[in-house]
Amino acid sequence: MTKKQEFRVVRTYSNFEVREYLPCVIAEVKVSGQYSTAGSQAFRHLFQYISQGNKASQKIAMTAPVIAAQHTGPQDSDDWYISFVMPSGSTYAQMPHPNDPQVTLRELDTETCVATSFRGRATEAKSNQLIRELREAAAKENIALSSEVRICRFDPPFKPGILQYNEIVIPIN
């Protein structure tokens, strides 16, 4: 069973949750291009890192989700940050450094976000629709959101689309 990024639910609304994500370390790769290809461009680098492709030749447990994030609005940039969350309790200081210069490690502090989940393939069209809906629902509750958007995929691509579980997560300002 793949472990998941840790959070606690702060409040539940009809269309979304407010969550507090615990501090964590992520390994990420920045790629430029279409959402549809960004994940596969970065995945090999990230998987190599956790499969002993690091200075300590250490195997690192896989954690869900695989996150595709944009730090600006989707219409503003083709830059995607694809990341793996390192195992719970990891700190930047104790993580082995990547052999691949495209992989960077970042430590994230506690963060409050809104999140909604959905089943099916996390296509660009489906994700954009849910991002709009999540932003509108949060605005109705007077929750100010950052411009960053995270599309979180929990299942391997070979799992039948209808069974795939995904989330849209947006940090709160």
C-alpha cells in the first residue's frame, strides 16, 4: 500500500474541504510543455531518484500523490512542477541529494489548502473545469486562494480511467 501525503481536514463544505497539510519534503522536476505530456517527461527523473538514483544510492518509498503544479495561472505559463512527496517525517537535511541535476528537493511548511476529489482520468479539460468550480465555490465562502494549482494523481496510468482517484488542491492565501 502506497502511503499518502499527510493532512487533516479543518472544515468540510458541500463541494470541497479545507485541509491543513503537514510539513513535508518534495522531489520535483520543472518541465515546460503541455499538461498532457509534462508528467511523463518528469516521471522518469523522479522515479530514478527514489530508485537509488541519489548520492546515498538509497531506495526511497513511493508516496502518493504525484503532483503536477503550476505556480501561476494555467493561461500564463507552460511551466509545470511535477513532484513526488517524500515519506512522512522526512526532512530536507536527511534526504539524499539527487544524482540528476533536474531533480530538486524542497521542504514545504504546514500549509492550508482547499481540495476537491474526483474519479476518472485527470485530463486537462476535466482538471480545468474542476479548478474553475473549486475557485468559484471557495470565493462564495470568502476564501482567498493563491494562483498555484495542484493536480494530484493517486493511481498509476495503467489503472482503468474510471477507477482512477485524483484531487485538485489550491493553497489558501
